[in-house]
Amino acid sequence: MDDPTEQSQWRPLHELLDRLHAEIGRIYTDREIKGLKPSYVRELIQLHLKGPMTITELADTVGRTHSALSQKVSAMRTAGLVRTVAGADARSKKVTLTAKSKKLVELLTAEWQATEAAIAELEAELPYPMTQVVRDIEQALARKSFHDRITEKLK
């Protein structure tokens, strides 16, 4: 049997995104910031701007599932970037920034803006904008989901 993973149209996209995230991560490494990942920045900025939130509220704010955010909050807590405190009732917890992450918010905001500017610069060098490709893919997926496309190929 041939190895089906040797050829992939999917892998180059993943590898590109991984490289871009790694380069953003170097910004933190250069500044000797431990435990911070590029995937945490949006949540940390939202917590700074909107204050403590439950995991559900934070998940809604960033458009993720409760389960995904619960795992991310756990990892950010381990990294010392957030803590959880009792919420309005015994069942809920609020996620709040730690002193460590409060000190980083200005850098994170500047990095976010610099990253957006770098993406705009990169798009200007391309024959077509990456953001247009994303919009086109979203429109195609609105017509037929990725799940449905894969399922059809499995039949």
C-alpha cells in the first residue's frame, strides 16, 4: 500500500501557518517571555479589554467552543498568564489576567497590530490577497461543508 500522507494539498497550509506562528513566537522568545504562545494573544487581549469572563463568555467572544477554551485556559493558567476565581455562583469560574499577563498586554497589542501590518505588506506582494482566498473558501464551504465534502469521498 502506498503512503497516502506522502502527497497532501492540506499539509502545506498547515506547515505555513505553523511557520508563521513560530515566527510570532520568536518575538516572545526574543523578549524572554516564558509560556506565551501566539494562540493565547486574542484571549488575553479580550480579557484585558472586557475584564474577567467565564469560559463560556470568553469562548463566545472569540468564537470557539467551551471545550476548546477550557483546554486553552488550563494551559494559560499553567503558564501563569490567567487565573480562575469563583464566579457569581458555585458552578461558574471567572477567568482573569495575572500580574504577569497584565504587564504583557501593551506588547501583545503592539504585536497584534504589527502582525496585521505585516500581513497587509505580504498581501501587497502577492498577485491576489490571502484574505480574498479565505473569503472565497468560506463562500464555497457555505454552499457545501467540508464535512459533507469529505463524507461524499468516503462513500
